[in-house]
Amino acid sequence: MANQISRNFYLSEFACRCECETPFKVAPSLLQLLQRIRTRIDQGLYISSGLRCPKHNTNVGGAKKSWHLPRDGVLYAADVMFYDPTNRNERSALWLNALAENLGPPTGLGLYKNRVHIDQRPVGKGRWIEEGFRPPL
């Protein structure tokens, strides 16, 4: 499942971490936004969570209607962070969040301590910040 689906992303990067091999495709609007962000930062992005099968979503405490769960075989969400572990902090998450908003905008955007949730849900909108997030001053 290592098919290259854009200039810098492979389908395998978005696969469920439980290795269940659930078939899926990435929503074109999500892939295009992630590629724009990747091109803009000119360094690697790590997909820390892409597709989640229902069992894996439950195991990680995901929302029952999480956009990480595929709808009709389509993935609409990904949690991303810098590939370089030394750049995984509040400052870099804040930067990725701002870039996603500016280059998208995404329909769903969640800010966490070391990553950003980005989704292109086809209905509704969502914005949130992880409890305890302290932006750098």
C-alpha cells in the first residue's frame, strides 16, 4: 500500500496504525491542502494519525464520529506534525495551524501540543484547542 499519491505523500502514511489494512482513499481536498503545507514549509511532515478503523479509533479514545473514520472508503482527516522530532512543540504546532488556516482553509482544525488535526469534512465545521495548550509568548 505504498502508492505515491502526491509529490510528497504515500497512501501508506495515512493507513490505520493497527495494520488492519482497511481499504481507503484520501479525500482530494485533504491531500491538496497537506501538499500545499508541505511545499510551503519545505521540510517533511509526519502523519501521526490518518485513517482509523472503528476498533483502533476506540482504542485511542477517538470521538465516535471522528473524521479519521472513513466514510464510504474516503479519509477526510489527518493529524500532522513536523517530521523532525526536535520541531514537535507548541510553537511548531501553532505555525502549522496558522498555515492550514491560511492555505486551506480546512473545515476542521484542532490544535494540540505537538501536532495539528486537519480535516476536510464535507459537512459542518470544527475548531478546537487541546486543554492545557500554552502558546509560546
